Amino acid sequence: MSHTVTGETSDQPAGSNQQRGFFGRIWLFIRQVIGELKKVVAPSRRELVNYVLVVLVFVAFMMLLISVLDLGFGQVAIWLFGNGDQA
């Protein structure tokens, strides 16, 4: 049975993480992070503006929805329990 690991480096065989020291594992981690960061594609200006607008519209909608629900539940609570005035 063979064992394969994705993202494996060629200088160490598979399953050799036990042979690496503390600093060797940290160095391997840093190299893998740098390798993954090289794969990242930054959005274009148009995409970035589009993403920002979508987030702002969503946040505004959620603020409106929560405000309306809060006012509604507040009115229901006042109707159920009264204004707090003792007669």
C-alpha cells in the first residue's frame, strides 16, 4: 500500500515529518504558506468595487431588517405588558 501526501516537498520522503526537528517543521510550514500565497489571485478593481457594494448593501439590509424587528417586538411587548404605568 502506498501513502501519498499532497503538497509534499521533494527533499523529504513521505512520512518523514517525525525526522524533522522543531525548527525544520516551522521552516516547512513557512515554505508551504509562501507557496499557497503565490497561488492567490487578487481581484481586479471592478471586482473589488462590486464586492464592497454587495457587502454594504447586505449590511444596510440587515440593519433595516433588525431595526424593524426590534421596533415590532418592542411594540408587542408594550402591548402585552403595558407601559409600566401603575394605575
